[in-house]
Amino acid sequence: MACVDICSKKAIQVVDSIVAYNAIIDENKCINCDACQKICQENKPPVQLKPIDWKEGWANEQEIREKASSGGVATAIELAFVNYGGTVCSCSLENGDFCFSFAQTKKEVEKFTGSKYVKSNPTGIYRKILDKLKKGEKVLFVGLPCQVAAVKNFVGNRENLYTIDLICHGTPSPKILERFLNDYQLKLDNARNIKYRVKSKFYLESDQKRFTVPTVVDNYLMTFLDSASYTENCYECKYAKPERVSDITLGDSWGSELAEDIQSKGVSLILCQNEKGKALLEQTDLHLLDVDLERAIKWNHQLRRPSVKPKQRNKLLKAISSGKKFKRCIWISYPKRCTKNLIKTILYKTKIMRGGASKILHSLYR
């Protein structure tokens, strides 16, 4: 979406068709300056580097680790960065929109905590980042690999820009999340906090109430984990490989050989590509351990290749686009999976099945 920000004639708009995100150019306004082509992360990927150091670990501050989806490393780095006078830029939910904003205090950083599992909107933030960098401010940008690439293309090579990319499976249109919420008479506009992995359940907090989806694994997360809900470009991602676009790469440490009770508290995989990345880690209060890089890459397919489009995707998105309720769309696309999920939910609620949410997730998606 950097193309929208760079266009001096306001000739570009991004259209969300659920199936894809497309940049549409108004030919009547376009002057063929090619500015959009020059900064597009799809047409011009920045230099990508192999990691020079790799660890797994978590934030030493227990509260940070408990609130995070993984080991809390991203939040810990962000807090250290603002403590040293820097500005963090990342994604948060504001007024129903997953948009990018700045944080310069511990309180402001809190809004960035947690996984989003939805396509976010960076439009407008690129020029603001450039303005801060030109003033000599240190800025840490935290986003998906394609978003980091767009920022680097837009602002150029600047020493006071620090970047973290989050290992990404792919992202769905926010319209799919809205459809999911509609089944429960919930509105994204009223939400101020959404969490997807609170004991494997979907959790939403608004000004009026708190809501948890009453099932073992919610339908939205199911389609996400099955790679069925992503927009079209995600299946051909140029950034799903070992070489990374940022100073630091963060994600879940899948394949970790640590004890299960440690993993259940959250463990992050940390790939460091350069000295700037090392500097960020050194100023942060983290518990770091050596990790087998080849094993980490093996267990994180997004470090080897993009997600594979499942056969259910076309049926799912066709059903969603037709206006059917989200739950009905899931049953149409995944009849066997939904039946299995329903049985497990009943067993779990009646306490016939025990063993924890992580085991249930594993049994559902193995």
C-alpha cells in the first residue's frame, strides 16, 4: 500500500474483494511517473539477508510473556526501544480498523501486543515514518515481511530505521473477520481488544462486554490455520524463505526441543540478520537459548515457502461472498472437520476429554 502514499496525483486506491487486495489505478489521473512501480514490494523486493545468529527465548518479565501470543519478545524489544528514546511503529486495532500507529511510552506499546491474524492497513504511515527519520528520530517498524519491504523501499537506506518482521503464514481480508463476528452479533467497530489464542479460544472485548466463542477451536482460527482464508497474493509470497528482509525476524518456535511446560508459556524464535538486530537484542531483557536453525526452518514452513492453497479455499470464499452466515460457510467447506470439532467441544465441556487446549489443537490439525 506504499503505492497509495507515494502517488502525488491520488490516482491509486486499494480494493478489498475478500479473495484479493488489488491496487487500482485511475488512468484519468495517472501521469505515468512510475513512482508506484519503484517502491512496490512486489515488483522491487529489497535486499534480503541470511541470519547471522538464531535463538529461541522469551521476555524475562513474566507479565509481558503472559500477555503475548508467543514468548513476548516483540513487546520486550519495543519497550526497550522506547525506554532508550526511540519510537515504535506497529499495528493495533483502532475504531474497527487494523492500522499502524506510533508509540513512545510503555502504555502506548501495550496496544501492539498479540497476534492479529488479519490483513492490516499501513496506508498513510509510510510518509509519517519518513518524516520522523528525516528529523533524526530512531524508529522501530514491526510488521509483516511485505510491509517491512514496503517501508524500506519508501524511506530508503537509513541508519536510524530499525525493522522487525513477523513470520507470516498469510493474512485474510478483515471482511472475513467481520463476517465471523456477525454470527455472534458483534461489530468490529466496537471492539477494543481481540485475542485469538486465549486457551485456544477467540476472545473479544468491547466497551459493552467480553465475549469468548463457545467451542474448542473457533471457526475463524480454523480457516486461518488451514491456510484457506488468505488473500491471493499470500500464496505466491516472495518473502517466505530463509533470507529475511529485516534486522530481526520473530515467530513461534515450532519444533522447539524444550520441555512442554516451558513451551506452553510461550517461546519465540528469533533470527538476527545484522549488527543492528544484535544491538536491539542486547538492550532487551530476554532469556535466550541456542536453537538448531535447520530444525527451526523445517518446522516453520513459512521460512521455506509460501502457504499452499488448500482445495477448500474456493468453496469457502465462494460461500462467504454469497452472503451466507460464516458458520454455514465453514460447514459447507469442512463438514468432517466441523463434526469432529463439535464432538470434541461436547466432550471437553462435559469434562470427558481432558489434557489441555494445546493437545486439543494438535489433535484437530495433525
